[in-house]
Amino acid sequence: MAYDRKQAGHKVAQANRPDYRLEVGRAEVPVGEPRVFRVLDAARGATLQAWVATLIPADRGRPDAAALGAAEYIDATVSEVPSLRPALLNALEMVERIARTKSHRTFGDCTPDERERLLREFQRDGDPDAFQMISDFTYEAYYGHPEVLGALEARTGWRGLGPMKGGPMKPFDPSLLARVKSMSPRWRKLSTEREIRA
Amino acid sequence: MNDDPSADVLVIGSGASGAAICKRLSDHGARVVCLEQGDWVDRARLPKAHVDWEVRGRRHWAANPNVRRWPSDYPVGSEGDDPIDIYMYNAVGGSQIGFAGNYWRFAPSDFRVKTLDGVGVDWPLTYEELAPYYTINEAEVGVAGLAGDPCGPERDPLPNPPAPLGRPGELLVEAYEKLGWYWWPTEQSITTQAYRGRPACDNRGWCTFGCPQGSLSTADLAYWPSALKNGVDLRTNARVREITLGPDGRAAGARYYDRNGVIQEARAAVVVVACGGLGTPRLLKMSASPAHPDGMANSSGLVGKNLMVHVQSFAVGLFEEPVDGWRGTWGGTVSTRQFYETDPERGYARGFIMSGCPGWSPLNLALQIAPWGSGHHAAFDERINHEISMYMCGEDLPEESNRVDLDWEHLDGFGLPGLRTHHALNENSRRLGKDMIAHGRQVLEAAGAKSVRDFGLAPIWGWHLLGTARMGDDPQTSVTDAFNRAHDVPNLFIADSSSMPTSGGVNPSSTIQALALRCADHIWDRRRDWSSAE
């Protein structure tokens, strides 16, 4: 709402262009609820968990995205919007194929550095839009999660749960306006009858 | 098809303007029916009622109807060199469902753009004619602010005190003082103290994601409870298909699909269209008939043309110190009109405002600046709670080529056409935008920012959709007269953002609602004319 959706590479949502940015409006998936995979089988679920943990790894007292259920959140989203399933399934297949070719093991068995390298290759040469979809959904699952919002406060001072509670603030002090109040009028007076009633 | 009992006035649309008209007319004693294609929003479902509010704002509550796709929505395409990212809601309260609350009066010069600056068109009324209705409206919604602003004529004290500045506002005040520029606490449509049964704002911030406690003065809260108490018959889930004409050529009412999808007809002595800058031209064009082959009230050919959206951007400063950006009203607590009036030396006509806001909330910030992978948290932590945003809004001059057309290839859930918008910034807007962003950066640097980023001018935010059925004195160059009455249909009024001939350089809600109240009084004052014509 309002400033939402404005980001690098943002496309205006169109009625006539198939786009996960459009389709996702039909998927109201609360963040942080316990979930099991509904669309992905165990192997693909594991690949996606390794993927989201690579996108947002654990650091600075915050868990990785997989630990917070980001993969299950993505699965729940495509469960509600079947038209998004092909892009997700194909992406998982492609990344596993790249991992087997380049690293000779499953994506989940690769080291974090290898996984990051493989995903960058997929982002560049594979399916950039599918990558962006998984990335966007992962960020949603992470930054909508109460555990992350709570952890932010200790590290950054940002009270992640503050917008839910509010609190008192210092009232506006009108004495700050002393200089501005002494300024001459800053609007154009319509001095002639022609201007007033043109 | 039911044969409805007649009402005095039929209002189509229950948003900012429709709500104000219904309340005002029913205060006077008129019998009013209002048709709203959407429903009441469930306030318990508002994004801000939930911890994952940012996510909810991107999905079910997304501002773009092509994403959200509520049953009340219709498809809206975006075309042209600078396509618009559409922002609108179809519900009781209209697009104020996603409202920031900035609530400016226009300046007197905004009504005389052509005469003073040689661009755009003049309004068929003056600031002084509208001023009493600004005052009435400010009392109705409980505006927060401070009288004495040297950027406008003298006025009465406002109903509520300004919102707290917060640390972002304090830093910006210091910058304005250092620069010697004008500034003022932003007027906001927020009850900063308990007002008419609504609670005082408790500074939760991020107002556009909904205000569960009800301090943000959206039309569903500020106007509808009183209107309903007055007896207004608000029919929700009522999708109007067409305005109907009587044998005398006057508007007879409207046909609509009810919540069960069954066609109904509502009749009234007067019909008011208040569907917003997109919905109004859509309905007028859908109401084409042999008497109005290009759409109702469209003998000028201007229905759907001159779409304006404002030139808008953000500059964002990065500060060494934490700025407590997690709290306080989001729409900007301190603003400047330093560059609002035309200055020929700047190389463009008209001007802009700047309004200082907290930085960005976690998800939106992460999507903007935090790369995925091993560098993610460091990039995020550098900026969260260390940024201040400067919202900038400038005048977008009317151009006939900026327009909306019916889109019969993309239909709504009732088989009615969607819309296509076409928009390109003109050269004046580009120059204004460039200068606006430069000045936004300047303020943030003066406030102590160690670096500043900005959003440029694309995509075009469709937060303010204006001008598509503009008012004027000449029926050949406007759709309605100065009281919002259609030139072509004497008992048809078009009273919403579409009637604005120019955009001004400020958020338009205050002006839209003041115009609506003035239109309502005009209808009431001439009630004998409407009765005799029935």
C-alpha cells in the first residue's frame, strides 16, 4: 500500500501480462504459521529450503530464512495460486541440474559458497523471473516474521513490533516556528480582478 | 428488475467525495441512495492489525486492482511512455482505504494557473469560493495542523494539534532553519487527539497500511457513520452498469447488478457520479446512448482525457544516528512549500511540496537495498532505522493525450469493460521533477545525511488520479460547470477527483472533499428545481 512495490526493476502491474506480481494477490498466506509442504515433495522441499537459506542466511542473531518456514510459505503461496507452480518446479529442477553438473552433488549438499555461486548462475542464465519470485516471497516470509522483527530491535533499535503498539511522543513545539512566522506571505495574492475572476 | 422507490439524490460511489456528499445532503434532509460497487472493509483484516502487515499490503490489500482482484475491482491497464502504477480501492471509503492522510489546501494561485503562469487551465471558481467548504470539511474529518501558515490566506484554528515531529521531523526542521527556508507542520487527516468519538492517534505509523484504532480519517470513519444515522441508504456490492436517461433527456437513475448479480434500477431526481478519476469516466463511457454516443455528458470529448497523477518521488537520506523511524505518522510531519509558486528562473512552470517521512519499514527496505546472499544483513542493518525519506509531489499539467479508454478485452466479473490508462510526462513535468529531486536531496544533506538515494520519476505512482471530467465555464472545453453539474445533462453531477481542471502540487483529498461539500450544498439549494423537473 502506498510506497509498496517500488523497487529496482519494478514493473507496473498490468492486466494483460502474466506475472507473479499479479497472481500473488490471490494468495493471502499469513507469515509465521506452522506449515507442511502441500505442493512440493520432500526432495524438492529440501532444495527450496536450501535455496531460501542461501538467499537470507543466518547472521547477527537472526536465523536463516529456511528456519523461519520461508520454503513452506512459498509452497503455501503456489498451493493457492496453481499458475505459479510451473515456474517454481522448473526453477528447482534447473538448480538441481546445475548443481549436479557443476558440483556433482545435490544443491542441498553443496557448501554455502557453492550454493550462492550456483544461484547467481541461475539468476543470470536460468530463469531470472522465477528467481525474482522466489526471492520476493522469501523476503516476505522473513521480514513479516515476528521472530525477525523482534530480533531487529536488539541489533538495530528498530522496534519491529512497535507499529503494532504505538506509544507517546513529544508534542509539536510551536515555538520552533518563530522564524517562519515572521516571513512575509509566501502565496501569490491575486491582485487584479482579471486574475481573481479570469 | 425491481422498481425502486424514488430518492431525491442518487450518489454513485462511497469514497472520499461520495461519502461527503451523502452526509452533507442528508444533514440537510435529502433522501439519498448511494450505490457502492465494493463492500465495507473488515477492519480486523486491515494489514496493520497484523504483525505481517507489510506482506498483507502486497497481496490481498495490494493497491493495484490488477494484483488485488477483489470482486469489486475491474482491470486497469497502464500504457504510454510513463505508465501509471495504479493505486485505487473499490470499497466503502474508496481509495482512502490506503490513505496517508496528507491533507493540504490548494493555494489561491492553483485556481488561476492559466492566467498567472500561462499553462494548463483556470478553474471556474476561486480559492475564496471554496475556502468555507475547506473549513467545514476540516471540522468533519478532524484535521490536525496549525493555523498561521504564511503559505496561504488567513484561516481559523484547526480542529486538532499537529502530529509529533519525531526525530526525522526534528532533523528536517534543523535543516530548514539552516537553509533559511519556509517549513510548516504538515496538515494531516488524523485525529491527534480524541475527536468526535474517535481516538487520538497513538503514533503506530505506516498509516497507509490501515489504522485499526480509527484515528486516520478515512471516509468510512469520518463521514459514513453520520450519513447512515441520517438515513442514507447505502447499497454495497452494487456494480453500476449504466446511468439511465428519462424521455426528457435528464438523468433518471442507474442500473446496477446487486450482490446476487441481479440487475436492479435506482431512480432519483438528481444523480451524482463520484467514482474517482478512473471510475467516473469509465461509467460515463459505459453509459453511451443514442443521445450521448461518445459517452454520457461527453459532447466536449473530454471525458477520460487530461488524466493527471502528480510528479512524485522520494529522496532518502542515510544518517549516522538512529532516527526512531518505527513510530509517528507516516505521511510526513513537516513539509515545505518553499518551491510551490512558479519561479521562471527555475525553468519550468508551477511547483512542488516536500514532506519529510520516516525511513522504510523492514520488508520494503530489504526489497529496495538488501542484496540476497552473504551481504544481506550488513546492507540491511546499515539502513534500517537510519534513513529519513523526503516525499516530493509536484504539479502534473493536463494533457489531452493522457487519458483513460474502455478496455473491452479485459472485463470485470460482470462482463463490463476494464480501462486502459495512457500517460506520459510532459517536458515541464520532467524539468519540475528533476529540480524537485535535487532540492529533496539538498534538504537531506543539510539535515546531516551522509548519503542520499532517490527513486527518480519512474514508475509513475497512481496515487492521485485526477482531471478526467474536468469542470469549467465553457461546455466545449469542460465536462461540468463550476458546481460540478454536467453541461450536457442538467441533473447529473460529477463530483470527485475527475472534476479537477489542474492538479495543484499537493495531495488532493482535502480539495476533493471540499468540492464535494460545495456541490452538495448547490444541489440542496436548488432542490425546488429538481422536484419540479421530476
